[in-house]
Amino acid sequence: MTCERGIAAYFCLYMKKKILLPLSLLFALLFQEVNAQYLFGQLTDSKGTPLPGAVVAWTGTSIGARTDDKGEFAIPLPPDTSRMPMRLAAIFSSVRDTFSLDDLTSYWTLEMSVTVELQEVTVRDAATGAYVSVLQPVKTEVINRAELRKAACCDLAGCFETQSTVQPTTTNILTNAKELRILGLSGVYNQVLVDGLPTIQGLTYTYGTGTIPGSMLENIWVTKGANSVLQGYESMVGQITVFPREGGIAEPLTADVLVNSFGEQHLNAGIATKKTRWNNYLALHASLPGGAWDRDGDTFLDLPRLTRYSLYNKWRFRKENEDGWSAFISARYVDEQRIGGQTNFNPDTDAGTTSAYGQTVRFRQPELMTKTGFRFDANNKISLLAAFVAQDQQSWFGLTRYDADQRQAYANLQYELFWGKNKTHDLKAGLSFRHFRLNENIAFSAADTLERTFAGNYLREENIPGLFAENVFHFADDRWTWIVGLRADKHNAFGWRLTPRTMLRFNPTPDFDLRASFGTGWRTVNLFPENIPLLVGSRDIVFAEALRPESAWNAGINATRRFSIGQVRLTATLDLYHTRFQNQFFPDYDTDPNRAIIANFTGKSISNGVQVELSAAWNRRLELRAAYNFLDVYRAEGTETVLLPFNPRHRILGVATFRTSGERWQFDANVHWYGKQRLPDTRSNPEHLRRPDESDPYTVLGLQVRRAFRRFEVFAGCENALDFRQLKPILGWEQPFARGFDPSFAWGSTRGREFYVGVNFKLEREEK
């Protein structure tokens, strides 16, 4: 390896001394010749029709799996495979069959002995809570409800406390706004989908991850790097897809209550109705504010007062894999208020005055989503996906008034065809359209003395028609899977833009996956919703030039190895990703301490990411997972290489779960270690407003215990059990209305240790 000067030299030296040796050990595990961990196959009826949602299980064991929408399954092998033939039981609706298998390395197509009518079947997910899907051609990390039970998961950001790929990051500590980062880059560069539909953008991006409670989610899928072009052009470094619960799967009645040591209360209820041809799921959520806490004595609240009410309802008519019509339609309404700032701030009398500094955000957000399809036969289908989201927001950030309203609509009409020999190839093609309108009004109170110049009306409207095609090729008995996709979109201001992407998977053995991906992405900038520090601080804004779309390409490789040592099932993964921007935007806070300069950056901007993870599971009694992330995220300014601020280069995660016999007790622990982070340059500030160039490393520990009874569970836990706190994180807190005030200087936890207790109640469905 040849090392160059600068940051590359440091990276090269670090790779040689600290990473290459562990990676060599990991590759030894990846290529170790051990028995396959999974049996792969497909379940059909006597006519060859795939049976989705069926259960397959090894007789005499509790090891089972569920077939996907193509009837395919991947079931872990039992600890003892010495006795042949092995017997596999299959259950679909009220039909049961048993098969004798004398070869555990082949792909089996199993025909049940009767013809059955496709119906729904409810299956309890017995898989490990978080795992890499063995059926998806793109590396997909699945987080199911078993994993969500390991932490409080009050909102979507909290659902990643036990994960290493997604890093929830606070963008405004006074209102607790958060984003979800992948590969060390801002959350705007990955796409968040709800039921496959893009709804989080612009105003909804700022607080969108906080409005989705974990209790209403069934699964979360996370992919890194380039992925499908079907949902759009925006995902540059990854995609997060959340799947809300449905009436055909959820329990008839659930209720959750959580109270933490700050006095916050989170209440959830779900009602599921299941009929022959349709089902319905209704979810209610409320978050009520806690007390006024200021543990570090800087006169500012350690956490905002949050009040949120939301209602979600989802109807589904028939299943998508049935011939004929199928549809789902969902509606959601969110009413939320966040109040942060000084402890004596009264939002009714002090907003816009110098009596006390405060931030208030109030918004109402209705949503409507649908997917309607018609399946002509097993190989032809047409679908329409559509969504409409609106938000009206009124807010004060100190002496800055920010009111905005947004309307966004999305439609995607696509045709799907299975073609080729044995209909193994899958083609999807269609048309899409996006409408986005954001109207923002910024004004400064009469009490403001900072002479800022960016008050006014900002109106932006986008209309973007597009067309796309994507094909999934399967070769060599499905050992090779190749996805190639291309979309072309015409922006009303920036013209036509192409987005090519390709992904490749190779399975040399059933328990070893090699994947590679390459693709491009682009997006337009929503200046204020995506850069809250521009509104909350004291800086003026200088618009050096008009912003152009951000664009980047991403390349990555992944290796996943599943193997067993005795009764312990292990999975080892290695990820390597490289992202390079052609144009990027980030406000320049370093040139002038009193101004933020808005301009395009077309220089060298790079993100290199390495992730190593090893997980182990033993009979559902014990689960262990350890992960290491190295992130080298920097840009070149002339001859100088500058690391992006607030981004730890090194992160380590450890997760452990232990369950007693019968799973009545469950104990969970997760520990995060964060390395040093570069901080913004404050050397030109007055002495009392200067901060170190780097943060300190720190550790966050989470603990939880859960006790299950027949119809309810009680749990208690502690987040940040070591009570790490970044003291006085607000720059210039002594004079919040003067130059130099900046509450966006947080790099670690500011609220400290948090205890919580809760109860989950559920009424199980009575099977007929």
C-alpha cells in the first residue's frame, strides 16, 4: 500500500496498524469452510402457485421461518444435521404437510399435496430481532418488533439505539430536532420511506423522524449505498423504509404507556380488525411534556416541552399477491408543539421579546397514502402509488419569526413483468411525478438589534415528471442476481437529469453473500428546514450564489457470512463504501464568525466508510452483537483537507440480550463508544466564545429489563446510565440576544441519565 501526504496518509497508516489485522481475521471467518446455516427453497401448492406467508419448521424443534411474497424461505438448520433424511413441516392456513430432505445444500421446491385457496396467515416472527435479509438482492438490514422491544423506541430515531448503520443526530438541542445519518453524512442524503412512499422532505424532514412512534411499526429496512431507482433519485448513501403495522398481522388490541424520570409521558394504543378480504389498523399516540430541568445551570432547559397527538389509520383490501384488485390506503394526522429555551420562558408572553429566550414550534400535518394494484396473472401486474402530505408551521426562534406551509404530492405508476425461462427475471417500468411547494416567511422582532438581512418571503415550487425502468436478473440457480436501473427526471428549473444504478449479488454458497453496488443520486436543497442553525443562531446570512442541485455517486461492496459453532449461529459482515460529491452544500460558518455564507461547493468532498459487525445467537436465549465503524468524511479546500464537524471518525457498538426459559424475563444492554469529533473553528471569536478544536471521546450505556405475563409486559430501563453530559453546550448562553449566541454546538448527550418505566398490553387474536 502506498501512502500519500495529508489526511490520506493518516487514513493509510491507521488502516495498516488498526484495521487491516482485524479485517484479515474477519475475512478468515467469512471464508471459513463450515456447514451452511440455512436451507433455501420455495413452497407451492399442487398447481405450482407460490404460497406466501406459510410456515416451515423442522419437526421436533422450534426452528421455523415464514415464506415471502414469492413463496420462498430461508430456514436456519437445526444444531444436529447428522441424521438423514431431515423432516420439514409446512403449514399454510389449515393445510399441513411434511417433507423428507436428504440434501441440505440444494434449493428445494416443495409442493404441498393439495390445492389451496390463498388466504392470510398470522405467524409469530421467531427470527433474531435485527438481521441481514438472506432473500433481498441488495444488502438489507431488517429491524423487526423483537428488536424494537430492546429499547424505549418512543420515536423512529429511538429505534436505532441497538444498530450501527444509522446514527440519530440532534440538529437543534433546544427543540430536540433529529436526523438519521448514514455513512457519516447528513440525513438529507438518505431517503426515508413510509410503506415505500417518500413523505419526509422539506418541513417534514426537520421533525419527521420524531413524529413516528416505534409502537406502530412492524419492520424497518435499512440499506446502504446505491439502491433501487423505483422510489426516486434522492437517496445518495442509503434508504430507510418503515412499514407500519396492519390489521392482518397486529394483535386486536394493544396499549403502551411509558414515563421517564424527566416526567415525559408517551401513550399508544392500537386496534386491529381482520376480515376475509380486508383488514384495518388504527393507532393513537400522545406525548405529554415533562418538567423544567436545567442540571448544568446555564438557565436553558435540558429538554424541550413536547406535546404531540397523532392518529393513524390503514385499510387494506386483499393481498398484493392475489389475482385481481388489491389496495391499501392510509391516513395520518399529527398535531405537535415543542417549547425550548430558558427555564423562565413563557411562550404566551415572551415569544419575540427579550424577556427570556425561547423557541416554539407548532405544526399540523395531514397525510394520505395509497397503493392500488391489479394483478392480471402470476407474471403481470400494474400498480399506482400515491401520497399527499401537507404541513403548516408557526415558530419563533428567539427574535426570529418563522412561518411556513408546505404541500407535496407524489405519484408512481408502474408495470411489473416476470419474464425469461421459468419467469425468473423481474422487470418494473413506469412513470412518476412529484409536486413540491414550500412557502416560508421570515421576520425579525422589533426588539432585534443584530441587523440581520435575510427577512422576507421565500417561495419555491417544483414539478418533476420522470420515467424509470429496473430489471432484476437471476442466473445460475439464483446464485447470481443483477439489478440494473435507470431513471430520467425533468426538473422545472434544472432540466433533465439521469440517475443510473446497478447492484450485484453472488452466492458462492448458501451461507455466503457477496454484494456490490454503484449509482448516482441528486437532490435540491431546502435551505432553512434542513439547516436549522441558520434560524436559531445570531449570524446573518450571505447568499453568495444561487444553489444548484446536490449530486454524488456512491460505490460499495459487502460480504456477509453465516455459520455455526455448535449450537451458536453467527453472522459476520464487512461493508466498504465510498461517496464522492460533484456538488454539495453546507453553510460556511468558519470564514466569518458573524455570518453564514451560502454557496455551492464543487471541490473534492469525500465520505469513506468501513463497518465490521459480528452477531451471535444461541437458541433465542442469548444474542450478542458487536460493530465497529470508521468514517473518513472530509472536503478539500485548496491544499488543505478539512474534516466535517460533529462526526466521530470511530464508533463502537455492543449489544447483548438474554432471555430466561420461556422468555418470561428479558435483559438488554447496549453500549456506544464515540471517538473524537472535529468542532467548528471558533478561533476568531472573542475569548469567552472559543471552544476546543475537538470533542472528547465518550461512552453511552443503555440498560433494560422486561417481564412478560399472559396479556401484558412491564419493563424498566435506563438510557445513558453512565450519566455522560456535555456541560453548557450553548455558545454564548449568557447573552442569548447578542452576537455569538449559537445553540447548535452540541456534540454529545446534554440531558444525561434517563430512567423510564412502562407497560405493554396486548390482546391476542383467537385463531379459528
